[in-house]
Amino acid sequence: MPTRKSAQKTTTKKTAKKAVVTETKAAPSAAEVAEMKAAVLRHLNYTQARDEGTATARDWQLATSMAVRDRVLDRMIKTQEIHNDANARRLYYLSLEYLMGRLLISTLHNAGVYAATRQALDELGVDWEQVRRAEDDMGLGNGGLGRLAACFLDSLATLDLPAIGYGINYEFGLFRQAFDENGNQIEHPDSWMIYGTPWEFMHPEYQQEVQIYGHVENVFDDQGNYRPIWKCSHTLVGVPHDIPIPGYGTETVNILRLWTSRATEPLDLNAFNDGGYVEAVRAKATSETVSKVLYPNDKTENGKELRLVQQYFFVACSLKDIIRRHERIEGNGWHNFADKVAVQLNDTHPAIAVAELLRILVDEESMPWDDAWSIVTKTFAYTNHTLLPEALEKWSVPLFSRVLPRHLQLIYEVNRRHLEEVAAKWPGDNGMLQLCSLVEENGGKQLRMANLAVVGSHAVNGVAALHTELLKKDLFPYFNSLYPGKFRNKTNGITPRRWLVDCNPRLSALITETLGHEDWPRNLDLLQDLGKYADDAAFQKKFMDIKRANKVDLAKLIKELCDVEVSPDALFDVQIKRLHEYKRQHLNLLHIVALYRRLLQNPDLDVAPRVFLFAAKAAPGYDLAKNIIRAINVIGNRINNDERVKGKLKVVFLPNYRVSLAERIIPAADLSEQISTAGKEASGTGNMKLALNGALTIGTLDGANVEIKEEVGDDNIFIFGMTVDEVEALRASGYNPWDVYHADEELRAVLEWIDSDYFVPGEHHAFGPLYHSLLNGGDPFMALADFRAYSDAQAQVDLAYKDPQRWAKMAILNTARVGKFSSDRTIREYAEDIWNLPAVPTK
Ligand SMILES: *Cc1c(COP(=O)(O)O)cnc(C)c1O
């Protein structure tokens, strides 16, 4: 493309909405292909300094990325111009995590040039598979929370909603996982951008300085007003890196802006002049550690100082950037700030924003407290992601006061006023004051960030209907009566672009062919029409042939990664998610060992052959989770090499679970394991991805499983186990796992077998931590209590799989009926109910 506004682009614009969508289906024009070919070659030559003969897969991947990037950038610049000219209200999504995965394929699809690019590379003789695989995942998140943020960005752009995501540009994303020869997890650093990334643009002109540490001087002005001055001792510089976020079938391209920390001065010149060269560089390195690495803990907070600094750093940079953008437009000021700015807090990680905006208004703008507080609460809304007590963020007051002394004072003042309200509502109720306080007093004093987020926001939402009910009833009943209407539900969703169009091209093509249109990726409810064909033998065959082809592909990958042979005719039973006790991978393992035992005792047992697939990372400091990983690896290896089971049972643990691996596993899954203890999984989104790709769910009535059941119907899902109420009742009555142990002979045998040295000869109690947690440890997530019901449900799964017509019908109805779980639906609800955010068309 010699000029930016080429003739080709103008054509795309004129043909409006539908044409962009059909680009992926209809064969691309020869001109389009030729143009893409030229663009790729130009980048290969002049950006990568390569010729066709010597180019590696990585060179092609970069050249292709840059070719499509050029198109997206034109649209991005135009989109920002339109938003600015309209002085549009914007949504700012603040998230410490974005689990984006690879960006090439999704960008090609969203920009409408996938087919042209594939053909261009074909004609150049380039192996597409190798190009695709050459891209590193952008893995700047732990799991569901970070992936949700990524899906939301896709939907916001697709729906033409003006939005900017803010986060941290971690140099190291979530660790890469490998297994040692004993089956133990090993963590390697994820230096995903060591050779740069084509998707980020540094904008030093928008860098921000952030003050931190120091002390507060109590000063009075000449009218006797208290004017505290925060004397900071450290300055951090945040440099923004922008990633274009193109919508699907629209010209809107939003921005994800990630901050990299830099030292203010390149070197401490005094130290340098004193001959302390290394000291000087070290000071610089310390400032730059802020954006160095993502904390790998999913659902556990560890109260580390650097984590608090990371949170404040990205929040302070982002708020300054938001204010700068607001004030750049004439006529804007604080009077209309909350009309133009909506900020969503993705969990409590950015909750310090409440205190930071208040500080800016009160200290820097000298605004009266009530006016400032009114702007703050109109601006923020907060999404709660978990009820697990160990995941609710708290900061020790001494630590917090060292890092953010002025914010601590402000939070105390917020609390004083807040507790007056509480006291007015419940006079004389000291217990209520303690519950509602932003400060926890027993033990060392701690700030409760969730309470700050609730008090400082105009809306608080849970992420599935059940979770929101529990939020109102169990976690925050007092806030729910103090602030009627503040709590709402926004059931999570997933983007059907990545999780069907991009990852399952075969099924996508069948859907398009069957429905006769390509509108479904933008309106997922249209999949309902597939229901008509659920009983149609020809359609069932096509649908299941696709599933089988995807399983063949996955079987190859399994062979490559794990050196295990699996049959694509076996039932692929998958549990892929972070390793956590509440998700109960160990319940799955108990059933596998029971099945193994049944097969050894009755080699002719009539069970459908199964492959149990796991993929999961454990937090590096979570010893029990790591013991469970080792147990699955070791026991699985034993089973896989036991001729006696005649290949009826295989167990595979795929290493390094991440978005791009999920995209390979999900299209090939038959069964989706969603077996958390009821009340513990806020929503889950893996459950949605799998159902959309025609996997049946075996699950508890937890999180969004409840709503998946409502959508697909009771006949098309395998629900088992205790409900939330039953879990509570059992706990209240004093749950003792030994009772279950003594009452269930098979379970007892399984547990003792695992604890024997059968699976690891010569090593005593290799899985002692697991065994202990389930028995003397009290089985906190009640795996034993649900074991029998789970095993029975698995027997139902086995029966259903042995009836191919029945299974096919169920699978088709899953795909057809989960349109509700498009993140477009979720984002529309947020936009209408929380953000009050109108769409701004870009063409
Ligand atoms: C969707 C997704 C998750 C969340 O899975 P859950 O089963 O909802 O916990 C975690 N990690 C990755 C890579 C994902 O794609």
C-alpha cells in the first residue's frame, strides 16, 4: 500500500456493514490477495530485512502481522478522531490483567482480511500452520478474570462503544509451565516480548509521572484551612504502549493502553560520579521493576509491597491520562467529568483509584469534599469476581501508609463519614460498624479494598446470577440494605469471534453454510436456528465429523507434546482451568483412579474408551495444587502404560495451559468438566467456550453452570452433587470426610491406593499432601462428599456417549442454545445498566 488512504480501503468503506462480514466467507478478490501479498513482502523486506529465501516462520508471522496492522491503524486513528470530535462518553476499563493470547488470527478476522491473507500466504508458498504457531501468546493474566477483560475489549469494539482498556505492560507474563521427569511443575519466565511485538506502539509523548512513598506534612493555609501536603520521595514514569483492538464487522478500532515503568532519570548521576556505576544502574532497575512481572497468584492475594506499587502505578497513570484526554476538549471540566467518563474496576485490584481520584479533587483541585465524593461515586463501578475469603484483597495499614500515606488519610476520612451513615441506619449496632468498616481491626489493622470499592462506586456487580445472589446474601448483606439497588448481575460471556470463528473454522463453516448467512458471530442468538437440525441424521453426521477431525488434530498435538497415543474415537473428557482446590481437579482424579480400578478388576467392563485431558497451571507457591498436578501426571503415566486397560483409559496433562492451547483443545472436547464446589466458582467462562463448541457439561449447580443448564435444557447437561444450600447445611452440621470414607468402600480403596507407594515405587506418601487434605485436613471443598454423585453422573455420560445419535443431538443443542453467553450480550447489559454508554458509529 503506497498511500494510507488507498482506493481499496475506500471500496471497503462504501460497501458498509455486511460486506465486511462476508469478506471472510466469499473468496477474496484477486486484487485484495495481490495487495496483501505485496504488503507482506514489503514488510518482509523492509521491516524484517529478509528475502523470501531466508525468511523464517517468525519473519513471515511478523511481516503478516505488520501488513494487517497497517490497515487496522488507519481505522484506529479515524475512530479516535470520531470519538474526540463527538466529545463522546467513554468507558475506561481498569484491569491488572489482560489474557489476550495471540493477536494475528483474531485481527485478520476482525479486520475482514483473513481469507485474502491466507490465500496470499498460500500463493507465496508459506506454511500457514507454522506462521500461526510462531506467535507468542500475550499472556498478561492468570485465568478467567484476565480472559474476561480480553473478551470484553473485543465486544466493546464490535458494538462500536467508545472504550479504552488500561493495564500494565508486563515484561514477563504468566510463567511458562513444564514438567520434570517426576511429573512436577517447573516454572520458566515468560519473556514474551524479548524480541519485540508487532502489536504495541510506544507513545512517549503521553508518558505520565507518578509520585509515591514519602510522608504527609500537616499544613494550614492563610485562612486556617487544613491543607496537608504529600511530600513524595519517589517518582515513577509510566510510558504508554497502545494495542489496537479492532471490532468484528465494523470499522471501530479501540485501544488497549498498557503502562511500562521507567526511571525518571536514566541514571542517578551522583552515584555515577562517585564511581558507583553499578549502584546507579541498580536504582534505575528498581524503578523499572514495577512493570517487570505479573504476579502468578490466581485468587490468592499475598499483600506484597510491589503488588501495591503496581496497582497504584497503573491506576495513577491511567487517571492522569483520562483527565488529560477530558481536559483537552474545550468546554470540558470537572462539571461534566462524570458525564464523559465511566470507569469500571475489574475486581478490587484497581480499587485504589477511588482514593486517587478523591485525592486529585480534594488536594490538587481544592474541591469541597462532598462535591469531590459525588464525582468519584458517579465515575466508578466495581465488578466482584469472587467470594473466597482468601481472595479478598486487604492491605496492612503500616505497609499502605509507607507507600501511600496521603491515601491512607483520605480512606480514613471516607470511612469516618461512611460509618456515620451506618450508625444512622443501625443505631447502637457496633457489630454492624465493624462489618461495614473499610478497616479491619482484629489482628493487625488492614484496609478492606472490596469495602472501599463498594462504598466508592455507584454500581457493584457479580458475574453470574447465583454469584450475585450470594454476593447480596452472604458477602455483603449489610451493604445491600445500606445501598438498595446498587448490586446488580452481569453474567459473564465470551467472544464468539475467538472462541468459535477463529478457533473452530470447520464448525464455523458448517454453521454459516447451514444458516445461509454470516451474521451469527455478531448475533449469537441466531445459532438457535441450528436446533432445527438436531435430529437430522445428515446434519448430525456433519457436526460429529467435524468434532472428530478436531480430535484428530488434537491427538497429533498430544503425541507431539506428551508422547501419548490417543484414539480420536474415545470420549475426550477435558478439565482445563487454573489448578485450584475449589475447582476440584482432585475429584476428577479420584474418579479416574476408581475407573482404573474397576477396569483392572473387570477387564471386560463395558465402558466407552475415554481420554481424560487436563491442562492447568498452579500458583508457584501453592504446594497442594502442585502435588495434585504431580499426582495426575504420575498416575496418568502409570495408567497409560498399563496394557491391562486395553487402551480404554488414557490420562493426559498438556503442559503450559494458555489461550492458544485452549483454542486447540476446546474444538475437540466432548465433555466439559465444571465440577467446582457449589458456591465457589463465581461464573466460569471455560464452561461457555466448551458448550459453544459442542461439548456437553458435567457440572455442579455453580456459577454460570446454572444458567447454561437453563439454556440448554436439563436433558442436555449432566448436573450432579450438592447445591449451595446443601453445602452450607453439611458444613453447619459438621462435615467429617472420614464419615464418607468409612461409608464408601470404593472411595476408601481409591484413597488408600493413592496413598500407597503403588504409583511411585520407593517413595513413601508421594501424594501425602493430597491424601491429608481430603481426610485429616477436613476436605475443605467437599470432594469426598460429592464423589459418589459425580461417579454416578459419569456413568450417565458413558451411557449417553455409547448412543451416538443421542450424543450428537445433545452436542448440537449445546452449540445452538448458548447464544446468551456471547460477551456482546454482557457488554450490552453493562452499557445500558451501568455505564449509560451510547454507541458511536464509525462509518
Ligand atoms: C477461559 C480461560 C480461563 C477460565 O477458565 P475457567 O474454566 O472459567 O476457570 C482460564 N485460562 C484460559 C487460558 C482461558 O482461556
